[in-house]
Amino acid sequence: MQSRWSTADAPSDQLELRVYASRLQGAEPSLVQWGGGNTSVKLTEIDYRGDALDVLRVKGSGSDLKTIERQDFSGVRLADIERLRDVAAMTDDEMVEYLTRSLMSPQDSRPSIETLLHGFMPQHWVDHTHADAVVAVTNQPDGEAAVRRVFGARVAVVPWVRPGFNLSKAVIAAWEQDRGVDGVVLVNHGLITAGDEARESYERTIALVTAAEQFIADARGGARRFAGLELPDSERGRVAAVGLAIRGSMPWPVVVEHEGSPEMLEFVARDGLPDVTGRGPATPDHALRTKGWPAVVDASIDADADALHGAVRSAVSGFVERYEQYVARYTTAKTPQLDPFPRVVLVPGLGAFAVGRNAGTARMAHDIYRQTIEVIADAEAVGEYRPVAEPALFDIEYWPLELYKLGLAPPPRPLEGRIALVTGAASGIGRAVARRLAVEGAVVAVADIDAPGAAVVAEEIEGSAGPRVAVAMAMDVADEGAVVSGVEEVVARYGGLDIVVSNAGTAVVSSVESLELADWERSLAVNATGHFLVAREAVRALRRQERGGAMVFVSSKNAFAPGAEFGAYSAAKAAETQLAKVLAIECGGHGIRVNIVNPDAVFSGSKLWSPEVQASRAEAHGVAEDELEDFYAKRNLLGARILPEDVADSVAFLVSDQASKITGTTLTVDGGVASAFPR
């Protein structure tokens, strides 16, 4: 492992330096993952009375070293921590209460579970990581002996102790036996280093981790070698089938993230996969994000979609049964009941599928398990992978101080865990709908024949809603192959489908007698057949998934009140409207709701209102082209311009749980234009 330290980049302000050094560790996935690890610095600060005090600034519980800011370091009075050095015992509740009262500011977040450990160490800078290489060395039948083989007397060793008061006392006792050590290794847990300078502590971490990495490489006989397995594109259908089966097995909407890298394919192809993965996580606090073990699918690597579907459902069911038995062995009347569903599903031949209630938690589970397979491989190079025993695992997973981190997550948004496909989403109504669904918590596939435009919208969404919540795809809805492939891609990428907004359209302006056959057919292809193709593929996926769903067709007032020279458009929109109503009839029994929104005169950002269309409509109504939008606004009862966002609001309602009893309806968004009004 290479030091990332840069003297030129390191700030002089001590708390900013703590942020800088912490982020260096957070940027290294093999050191910490998603909220793991903690760091601190001891400073002199002025309190609210104007007195100078020694203060420990330590990472707040739940903060992530990758993105940590100075406000994420809670300030604890060191004198209060020192008073606990001679205390023999303390419960978790007593410790939390004590530290809460010791904060410099009541606005500070709860300090790390391991605050006392940081405070007891006399050095100014303390770093605690869950370094993969160190954890791999300790996850052995005799972890302490393995540590000594690697480091000799360079480190103190503490056997597994649950974090908190007792671990803090054990660490300082081990360090005081030999203050010349470079660090303290916690068996099944990680590494602690300290120093009087930030760089000193950080580079001790790097040096010790490098020594562990070299030991593992020597035991293996060099770098890891892979068979070079590849997952061909032709397997996307089976990947999609697994995602649908996983989501159909869950009691709430989830996002599924797939990995089929050569490393993962080799791992899931190994003999004894259920045994080695069932022994437990690399370090117990990973169970908060991945559970203690994955579900392993028992299926042939060439199983067809039906067989695979059944095998996945069986694996999830088996996981639930095992997990409930595990909890029953250790639970008490006061133990909170966490859900019993897997966070990782391993499928031989296809790879790993990480599960989360949103894209962020799915990514957390994915990243942590990706590191877990590295720890397992490294531990086996040294000897035998043997993490903490099951009672210790349960002790951490159901520990109130660890469960507290779950409570730090923001409340779920209305469409959390839903997967949406929006066609014609590069502009106008489609763009507004895609953005609105993402704001409500959905992950969104932004589909459009204009691929660059779709990419811009996806980037906009990710810029505001977060990474991996949107994907752009080129899709001509009139092309059957493109639609089939596109829906399959969405399902394979996110695990399934919940929401379909069929919006793509095109406008043809011509009187019927002047209409070219090609223009008539193109209007039908996009404005009618395109909706059929998207709906057909979506319904097939939704039926397979068995979770119901919501579809919204963006039609037009022209379906009911056509206008001159809009024959091709109006006829196709009427067909779309009838299709949607038939689908509502056919799909209701499967929990799939189908509704229609009918916008009128939506100009902003719309590609339907081409210069040709605007010129035609202006002439028909006897107004100047630059007055056309005002004309449409004035003719509705509210005198309002209809914006894409107004339509998006209606779509968001129709796909939400608030509309769970609404199907087969048409919601008009036009400001109140009566069908009898002149067009």
C-alpha cells in the first residue's frame, strides 16, 4: 500500500489536517468501508466560558471517512475521559450518557463508539481502520498467533472484544505493556495506530498494512491469479431474471446491484461456496450492511430463466429460515427484530447481487461484500478463513450502539426503492417526469431516441439526487428490438421495474388529404405502436416480478378533441388511449395500475412544438407565432401556462401509493379547457 500523503496538500489548521488525513484513509477501500473506522485528534480549544480546555475531536458515529467534514468531528472534553481511566466497569448506556454530557457543544453528533479508546491513548493523533490485509491475517483459527507471524513484536495484540468501554480498557492496557510498538491489532476487527504528528500515525497504518499484504503475497507465492472468466452480454437476460426473482421475494421495493467481474465469477464458482461464505463477515460490523452471510443460489450455471427464478426464490426463502433460527438462538424479549432478508445473493455463473432499499444502500452492500471476498481469499492464502463466532456476530448486529447508526439514515422518500423507466425523457415532459421521480426517491432509466440528450438528463439527476440513481439509454420506441433490449437492460441494471411512464411521441402536421403515407405510418409507429411495445415488455417484466406496478401513458387532449391538420397525431393518440384502458382491464388482477395523463399546450422544452407545428397552429388560430403560447394559456379556465413540471406532478401522484386504488383513469392537465371550446 502506498502513502497518499502530500506535504503540499496537507493543511496547517489541525482540525482541517485531521479531515485531510481521514479522507486519505477513506479513499482507500481496503482500509475502511462506508462509515467504518474512526479517527481523532487532541486539541486545545476555548469553551463557552472562555476557558482553554484539552479536547478530543473524534469522528461522529455514522460519519464516513471518505467524505468527512470538520463538523463531523465531535468535541469531547479530555478531562472527562481521563476520569474514566480508573473506572473498572461501565455499561453502554452509562458510557453514552457520560460522553453526551462531556460534549463541547450539545449540537455535536454522538461521538464514535470507540471514543474512550481514542481518549485513553496519549498521542495527539489516533487512527483506527478495518484494513483488509490485517483482518485477513487475524481471521484465522488462532488469530493472535497469525499476527505474531506477520508482525512479531512490532504490535500489541488484543483478542476479540466488542467495541466500547471494555475494548478501550483492553487497548490501553496492551499498549502500556510496550509503548514502543507501532500499533495495536484487534483480532477479527482491525488496526490502531497513533502518533504525535498526523503523518506519523497515518504512515504507521500504511507500513503495517503493507507488511500484512506482503506476508499474504509471500504465502500465496505472488499476486493473486485469476482464471479470466468473463460474463458475456448474452447472459443479461439471466441476470435480469435473477433480479426479478430477488425483488419478487422481498416484502418492500429494493434496488439490486449486480457484479459479474472475473474476480466475482471465480469466487462464486468455487467449491464449498455456502460453507466459506456462511462462516460470517470479514468483521462483525459489516453485518449491519450485508447481514452475516449471503444467500447462495443452488442452480446450474446453464439453468434457464424459469429454473433460475425458482432457485433464487428458494435461496432467499432458505436464508430467511436460517436467519430467523439464528436470531431465535440469542434473542431476548427486548431484542429489536431486524428484517430477515438477505443483502447479498450469490449465483454461480452470474456473480453477486447486492440488495438495498435504495441505490445507496445497495452500493454499500456491494462494496462491502466485494471487499469480503478479498479478505476470504487472503485469509485462505495464510491458512483458514475463520471470522468471529456466531454469538459475537449476533452481539454486534443487535447491539443498540450499532443499531443507532441505522437511525441516522434519513426517512424514506415516497418512491424509495422503486425503479422507473421514462421514455422520451431527453426533453419536455419526459425530462420533468424523470427528474421528479428521482426527487421522490426512484432510480430512473432515462430513455430517448436522442441518446446524448438522455445522457444530459441522467447527469442532471445524479448531480442532484446522487450517484447511480439514473441511467441513460438510447431507445427508439418504434423499434421492437430496441424496446426489448432496453427493458431488459433496466431490469438487469437495477433488478426489476416498478414504474413505466410511456411518454415518447412525435407530431406530424398535415391535412388528411395532403398527408404522406410515410408520415402517417411514422406517427402510428411512435405514438401508438411505440406505446404498445413499451407496455408489452414492461408488463412481461412486472408479471414475472410479482410485485404489481404502475404505468402512466402520456397521451393528449387530441385523443378526445382533435384539431385540424392533426389527423395522424390525433388518431395515434386515440389508439394509445384505448390501449392504456385495455391494459388497465387486463392487468388489474396482477396489481398493475394503468392510468393516463392528458396534457395540453405544453411548450416549455418540448420537441413536439417544432417550428413547423407552431407555424401550423398559429395559422389555424389566426395569431402570430410568438403569441401562440399566450393564446393557449388564455383559452383555459385558469388562464395559466401549462409547464412540464405540472404534468410531472400528476404523474408522480398516479405512480405513488397515494393513488394505489386508482387505475383506468384519465387525468387532464390543461388548466381547464372544455372539449367544446374552439381549437
